[in-house]
Amino acid sequence: MASERGNRKSLTGTVIRAQTAKTVVVEVRTMVQHPKYKKYVRTRRRLAAHDEQGKCGVGDRVQIIESRPISKTKRWRVARVVVKAKAAVQ
């Protein structure tokens, strides 16, 4: 069904906050070339994504896709968990 809706942007990032129900904050890191100096600069974006099943945890690598506005800040949905984070050792 997703193919019928056209091309949607897809990003991969790390979950940095998963405190609220059905919402995770994903940090997407990219390298961007500076327009004048041609040096690569690291950038990061923090995006709120909708996690319907609530299966994402802090440290997970996830793929998110753009969607219709779900709330004031949520414009992305979690498509899949790429890599689960290892459990913290105490």
C-alpha cells in the first residue's frame, strides 16, 4: 500500500528518547559539505516519530518514513527496527 502513495522520504537514525507512549525521538546524523569551504560538517536532526507497537527502545537503530501530520511535532513513522540495542549491563 505504501507504494501506491508515491515516494516517501526514508531516514535511518538512533532512538535517543522513548519515554512517552507511541512516540520516540530519533536522532539522524548526516555529513553535509560546506558550500564555501568544501569541508564536510556533521549535522544532526532530532525528529519525533510515531511508534504504534511501542517496541523501540533507547539506542535502537530505526528506519523512519515521512507521513501525514500525526500531532504538533510528529511527521514521521517508525518503519522498522534495523538493530536492537544491547541491554545495559549493571
